[in-house]
Amino acid sequence: MTDLQKRLQEKAAAYEAYTIACRRKIHGIAEVSNEEVRTSAFVEEELKGMGLPTHRPAPYTVIGVLDTGRPGKKIALRADLDALAVPENPNNLAGPRVCMSETPDKTCHACGHDAHSAMLLTAAKILTEEKEHLNGTIFFCFEQGEETGRRIGANGVLGFLKEQGGVDTVWAIHVYNNLESGKLCVEPEPRMAGAAGVETTIYGKSGHGSRPDLAVNPVFCAAAILPNLTTVFANRLNVEETVTQGITSIEGGGGSANIIPEKAEIRGSFRFFNVEEGQKAVDLYKEVCADTAKMMGCRVEHHEKTRILVGPCINDKECSRIAKAAIGAVTPEGTLSEAPKWYASESYGVYLATYPGILCHLGIRNEAYGSGAEHHNTYFDVDEGVLSLGVLATAAYAAAFCGEEEA
């Protein structure tokens, strides 16, 4: 272990209280996507307190820049800021949680973005203190609106990085409830799924329920689309490439029981690890909608979200090798672990499609602590005891990639 690695170890442990305090501060604020006013202000204030210049490439997206003053690699470290419009139960899976949202009936950090941002703030603090022992430039990127799929924050960050001449690698951590606390996964290849949206309106002809022959019922059409889609997916998608069919909502009418509505809505998503197969799924869905609607005398309109919203998160093999070596040097044996692929999606996929990099999964499943509930769940909680491990992994990867200053 080098002297630099030793100091990273010591500082990640020494700043554990700072990391937890940042997590609890952000957790309390709990602002939903693209409304991260207080959250972004807090992050920017912390970065400026470290002496870092900051930039806002989108309204609530903050980037701090650490320029070592020496030539070298460029690396972007990324975290997300937004909470969810999910109520927060005062208990986790084991009992009362250690901190609560200020608006628990409306919003909470039910995915772990509070932990992501807190870990990156601490990593920024440590790496800034070690500036004289590093080369190149590090960008600390705090992204707004990850949950929406609109990519306002992600596009802002990537646009800013492009203006800086690009980076050599990107890194992000996502806490993961299906991985044991104290474990880290930086395995190569797909880690999280890509996502395509489904948002379609089927138009028919309104009428009285007693004479369906004088109307065109879009509810029947929407209902017919689903079994047709299932049959087509089973027979025309590659059986060796998983695409999940997550149609979650059909809405039509809702008024009087004797009124045939003018329109019905279908919403949902498809998840995939192969972009070509994901696009094929979208194309087949549109084909099934068009043909079923024609058969039943309706017409369809696909809204803007009916497309690939984000690709899968695929870890680069060489970056995985570097990460394993860097993390393995500063953590106990057995910390690095494999983990199952995760079918949830992340805007970070667009970063990994642009630059080689890593999405690191940090395990938070701890039965005694009460963490381990599914993400986006009212009981979701983060085991704060593993946050310093995430800080250390982030700092170790950045230091390994930027390279220690030569004596």
C-alpha cells in the first residue's frame, strides 16, 4: 500500500461523521426531480468551502472542479441529488429510522441519492486535501432530476464535460439493497438495465354503453393490445436477450358506467441489457398498437416517452480491472464481490455510453440495521455504516486513475 492509499484509508474513516451528517442533511431536505433548490445550494456551499470553483450546467446541477495544476488524466465522479414523491414510513425493516424527511407524507430519499451525494462530497473533500499528490483534473458532478428520465442534469453534465475536452473515465456509486452491507461490486459488463418508456393514447369514438355498435370502444382496443404484444414478444424477440414487459397502467373512461370513452391510455416500460433488442421491442410495440387499432377501428398516438430513454449501465473491462486493483489495495479481503444484474435503470447509462467507466454497487442489506427494503419503497433505508467504504472506493479509484505525483 502506498502512502497516498494509506492516507485515503485514514481520511475516509476520520470523515465518517461528516459523511453521515451530509447524508442526513440531504435526506431531510428531500426535493423531487428538477426542484432540488435547497439540495443543490447545500452541495455548492460545501464544494466552495473546500476551495473548489463550481459550475451549474443546468439549474440545479452542480459541478466542482479540482485542477491539480499538473497534466494528467481527467476523471468525472458523479452523484444524483433528487428524492422521490414517495411517503416515508417512520420505521425501516427493523424499527425507527435514524433520520426522516422534513415532508414524510410527500417526499423522501427512497432510492439512496442522499447517500450518493454525501459520499461524493466527502470524496471531494479528501481528494482536494490530497491535491499536491495527484495529477490531472477531477470533476465532482452532482446531477439533478435522475429519476425523471428527462436527462436535464445528465445532459448538462455531459455538455459541460465536452466543453472541457472530455474525460478519460467516469465513476458513480449506487447503493444496492440486494447486496450485503460492506460489499462492493465493480464487475465488468452490464450492471443495470436500459429503459424504454411506454405512453400511448388510443382514440376511438365515444357513445352510449347500450349501443357499442354506434361507438368505437378504445378500452377494448387497449385491452387487446396486451395479449397481442405478449405473443409477439415471445415469438419475435431474441430468447437469449432479456426484455421485460412492464405495462403497468390502462386507463379509459372513469366516468359513468354507461358511457363509452373517446380515448384510453397505456403506460409502462421495457427493460433490457442489449440496446438493439430494446429498440426492437419499442418497434414491435408500435407495430402491434398500429395493427390492433386498425383492426378495431381506432387510431393510436405515441407520446414522446415511447422510446429508449436510457441505455444500460455497462462497466468497461479495463476500468473494472483498475477499480478492483485500487479498491482491493485499501479494503479488507472479501470486500469486492459479484452481484446480480439489476433490472432498474439509471441515467448514468448515458455517461457510460459516452466514456469508459464504472458503476459501483455498494451493498446496504443489513437485517439488524433494517436496511434492505426494495428501492422506491416506503420502508427503504440506507445502512450508514457502509458510507465511509463508498467514500474510500471513490477516492481510491480517482487516485489510481489520475496517478500519484512523481517524486
